[in-house]
Amino acid sequence: GTSWSDACRAAPEAVLSQRWVDIGGQLMPAARLEQLVAAVEDGSVPDVAAFGAALDRIQAGYAEDEWVWVKWAYEQLAGVALDGAGPAELLEVAETLRTHRREFIEAVLADAVKEFDRHSAVGFGADGPPGALDADFQAVRGDYETNKFIVQMRAELVALDARVAAFQRRVTPT
């Protein structure tokens, strides 16, 4: 199997840039954009086809660029270099991820409850017969328990636990 240090290594062509930019919906490290602009200015990208190909190459390198940024950012925040981390540190990272991601999703779910309470029903059923508020609200907002977004967030909690558990099984020394 692949060792952690091998899996942690990014491709040599990956670009680390602390700042990222959104160019027409394509996220990229600012350094990639600077390289592209320089290539256009010096004629290395002479036409629209070459420009499109350059953007395709940037998109193809996205995951590697993202990974080197994640490693850099994690080291800045946690003081742990993932390249040299052992199983104990990695298990702690996974548990920290699970805890913080779970807290975030649970906060989103708690906030979403407000969208389904009586105070959010102002204006619903106003142009209908008496008692139309509930039917109008149900038709537009639906029910908290079956709302597509709520169901998706709960599924994400389950998937998060499964992903972290699978990672922990791979990392735990046998």
C-alpha cells in the first residue's frame, strides 16, 4: 500500500498560493493566474485555443494545488506539518475535523428550524380563505423533517462519520 508520506506528497507542479481567486467561476491559486497573465503578455499563449488549453491545465491541477494549500493552512492553524505526521497526529486531525464539521452542520440545522416556525409564516395564506396559512406554508416550505436540504444535511453527518471512521481504520497501526 501507499505510505502516508507518499500519499501526503503533492505533485511537483502543484502551486502553493495563500490567496485564491475566482476567475469566471474557476477557482485557482492567485499565483496560477499571475503565471497565465505573464504567459499571455509574453506571447506564450498566442491565441484563444492556447488560452483555453492553459485554463484546462489549471483546472486539471486544481486538486494538487488545493492539497498543498490545505497542508500549508493546517500547519498554520494547528502547528502540525501533515507531511511528517504520524498515526497519532493523523487520528487527532481526523477527530478534530469530525468535531468541527459536525458542530457546523448542527448549527446550520438549528438555524434552519427557524425557517419552519410560525414566525416565518407571515404572509402565507394571506390571499386565501381562513385557515389557508398552514396549507400555503406547507406547499411552499414543506415540513422540516422531510425538507430536501435538512435530509441532505443529516445525510452529510452520517457520511462524515463514515469517512472519518474509514480514515481512522486505514491510519490505525495494526
